[in-house]
Amino acid sequence: MSALLQALRKELPEALSEIGGEILLTPRSAPDLEAAFALARTHAGRLRAPGAEARDADLAIDLRFMGRLHSVDEASRIAHVGAGMGSAELEARLRPEELSLGCLAENESLGSWIARGAPGRRPSADDAVDQVLCGAEIMLADGRLLRIRPAPRRAVGPDLLGALLGGRGRVGVALGLHLLVKARVRHTRRTYVFSTLASAESACAWARGRGVRAARLATGTCAEGGGLWAEIAMDEMEEPRLLVLESVCSGHGGTLLPAAGAPPWPSEGGGAGPSATLDALAARLDPEHILH
């Protein structure tokens, strides 16, 4: 990385920052990042996209200076944000409009969150057509800027957004994101623990089978064995849903924990992940292995 770092210090010093004892590439604009990619190709350098796994001798990209909220379309409920914006900041900006991402996301840059598969988003078992990402502006390793216009879930064509969601930045660096937001709804949360994970998973399946339409249901391991986490909308159907959930969980040997002593929700997410298809796409888009 030394040759690349020297070149950046000479040609693009304003795009370097030392934060927490680490030197980071902190571009202020798309042309800054394009110039950095050009220098990386010239000097055989390696860059690490937000959300990517760390590699030896790479230089991390940090988009904190590219974190604006560009717009929120009320009709489509699509927020256009700079990928460097933090998830907590976006939630704070959406709150006055009674909107939310509707995810249990830790506070991190949205670009990193999407690259890691948007952990904390609603499990597909609760809503198979739920969407988080519907468009993006992506800088490829060769410096091209690819724009995917926001649109409903695509039924045909190459799923480049699918490669971006959970792809750990291997296909490029997201500079802008079009995210689906939802009406902010208050929820009641319940956590049940079971002697085994199998019991928790069985209770979850039975609850869904008996018509419990939760905002979110998740299972996972915990100190007691298995856990079932539920998030129920506080509406006219809240009480019937909670009664059915309690009946199913107690019938499977589950115990309701007080909120103060409940284990944290298991991480949800996923997305593209490692695959031969993603490997081939990354090799095609980044033959010099700047990002992967």
C-alpha cells in the first residue's frame, strides 16, 4: 500500500484522514473516489469498501463526508441518501415525518450496512416481498459510475442490487442509496426462551400457522438453549396476536422473559454472500483486484 499511499498524499491529500490512529481514504465527492481508483490501478493498490472484510495491506474507504439525506419521496416512501450517512442519523431525520427504516440496525454507515446484508432487517419469512434497497449509485473499480434508478422489486434482468446487498463491496462502492422507508409504528416486543432451538423454531412455525402476523419474528440460540423474539404492532389486533403467541409458546415449553433480562435479537441479514456467481461478477468488474 505504500506506493498508493504516497501517490494519494501527493495527488489527493484532501481525501486522506487519520481517524483513531488509522489512515483512511475519505473522499468528498465521486470524482475524488474515481481519482483514488485510478491511482490504485496505477500503483497496484488495494482499497477496502465500506462493509468489506479486512485484507492485508489495504486502505479503507470511509464515506463520512458523503452522508447527505438528498430527498424523501412521500408518495413512494423512498429515501435517497448518501452512503456515508449513519443509520441513527437517518432515523432521527425521518422521525418528524413519522417514517422509519423499520429495521433493528446498529448505528453504522448505511453503505456498510447494505454491504453487510442489512442485518436487523425484517426476516423474509415474515414478508417475502419486503424490500430495503430499490436503487443505488455505485462506483465500479474501473471508475465508472453505475446508476440503478429506484423501482419496485424487479422480476427480470440481472440483480445488481442483490449483488450489492450483502456483497461486502466486491462489485463496487455504493455512493448513494435509495432505501424503502415505512410508516413509524409502535410495537410490543416479547422474548421467549426454550430448552432447545428446535422448540423455539417449532413454536415460531406454529405461531405463523395460527395466524400471528408479526412485524418481526425471529429465532436463534441463547444461553437457555433457544429463543423466539417477536415484535407485534400496537393496533386493534395486538391483544389477540399476543394471546395466540403466549398459548403457542407455553405449549412448547417456552418462558416469557422480562424486557430487562431478555437476550438481544439475533442478527438478521444475509444477501448475496459468497457465491460462484458473485466471484465471477467481481472478477469481471474488478480484474485488477482493487476491491476483492
